[in-house]
Amino acid sequence: MKANKLFGIVSLMLLAVLAVAGAASALPTIDKVEVDGTTVFEDQVNRLDVEAGNQIEVEVWLTSAESNDNVRVTAEIAGYEHSDDNDISDKTDSFKVESNATYKKTLMLSLPEDADDDSYKLRIIVEDRNSDELVQNYNLVLNVPRHKLAIDDVILYPEGTVTAGQALLVTVNLENYGQKDQDDVRVHATVPMLGIGATDIIDEIESGDSETSEELFMRIPADAKAGDYTLKIDVDYNDGHDSVSKTVTFNVAAAPAPKTDVVVQQAPVTPVQVQPEKSMLRSVLEGVLLVLVGLLVIVAIILGVSKLSSKDE
């Protein structure tokens, strides 16, 4: 009797363990994975015509043996050199699955421009709150395009705001992510709303390298209205067969109003003629001078008369 009770207790314990184990393995299984419409497999190299700088679509088919309220699927690409700063991954929101049902989940992965032409791991992760995650890895080989330039940066001087009538200087930094060197790369900057533009030619940009254009000089018209304007950068390469564009917004401030001299009108002044007044000293001197002149005349007359008298004697 005791043995039967003991057996029953052990059986209940085993059933409880199995129930917990069943709950712990309630994740759906992965039936199929497609990348951009091509089925990929775990045990082989999957070479895909996927180029760096583009998005890839990952579709995951799942079948659930049990109901589960908190399932989530993650897709990520491992092996990218700068994954610490730019993680290549996407995940679904948590969703509910019913037993014996199949589900398809779509995820989008953006490949960086500088991803190498190399082998990568596409990792599919299925998880919930309690179970150990289910992980499957797929070997992918990505292709780098033969011709691929990207505008890495556009630098403006002055930065932000330029005054109407002044110059706007633009430099453009380009990265060559393609397999081929690029010669005679044409960089053209325009402000369509103002009808101005400038062009530079970069002689060569080697594969995997970057180059910066010369300063592109554009004078903002003096009568340009204040406000935001769009600067458009167009880059033509591969003998004009390929191009890439980018727009940047900058601000124009109105030119200051010209300074004008203020003329103050004054009432005309009528000149007043002032008769000079002779000083007392001057009057005295003039009188003395007249007296002296008179005495000299008298002396001269007397001398003349004396000389005549002497001759007569």
C-alpha cells in the first residue's frame, strides 16, 4: 500500500516536471527563412546578390505546437566591423501564437555603406519570457557593387546662416564604397531658388578611400529674402552613368539697410555788416602824423625862402 502511494507521488512529481519542461519548450519552431525572396539554409553557404547600402527583407515562417502569449522574433547580421556603433538588427513586437498554427514574420535589415564584400552570419532568434531562446544561423555572402560613391558630409561656411550679398562656401566629402576607382568625379552644388551654383571635378577617388572637393564659391544675391533655402549636391561618376544626390538646408539673413547721411536744414543767416571802430590810440597817432607832415611842409617852405634870399644878396 505504501509502495503504491509512493509510486503515485513520484508519478505526480514527474508529471509536474514534464509540465514545467513542456512550458519551457513552448516556443514555435522555425520552418523556413527567406532573404529577399530566396530561401536560405543553415548547412550551406548562401550567396546572395545583396549590395551594401541597401535594405534586405527577411521573412521567417514559424509553427507553434502550443499556445504562447509572448513570442518575439529577432533577425540580426553578425560579423560587421562596426556593429558596436551600428547594430544591424530588427525585431518584432511580442505576439501571441496558437497551437498547431503557422505564422510569417517580416523583418528589415539595413546594410551599411561600408560593409565589406565578405561572409556574414544571419542569426534568427525566437524567444519568450520564460523559455530558452531558439537560435538558428545562416551563412550569407554579400556582394559589394562595382561602382558606389556616397556623399559622406557637406560642410558649409558660414555654418547655418549667411547674410544676403555675402559668399557661401561649400565642400563635399565623398566615400568610394565600390570595387572600382572613380575618375573625373563631378560635384555640382546649386541653390535652385536663388539661381546660383558651382562645380568642381575630383580627379580620382580610389576604392575604399575618400576625397573632399575644393571649396565651391556661391555669392548669395544681395536682394535675397530672409529665410531657409535648400542646397542641392549632385555627384556624377562612372563616366556619367551613375549619380548620387543630397540636400542640405541653410538660412539666409537679409542684408542690412544702407546707411544714409541726415542733412539738417538750417535757416539762412543774414550777414550783419559791422563798421570797424577806430581805436583812440590810432586816432591820436594819425593826428600827430598830420601835424608832423604839416611842420615838415612849413620847414621846407622856410628853407626854400632862405635859399632864395641868399641868392639875391
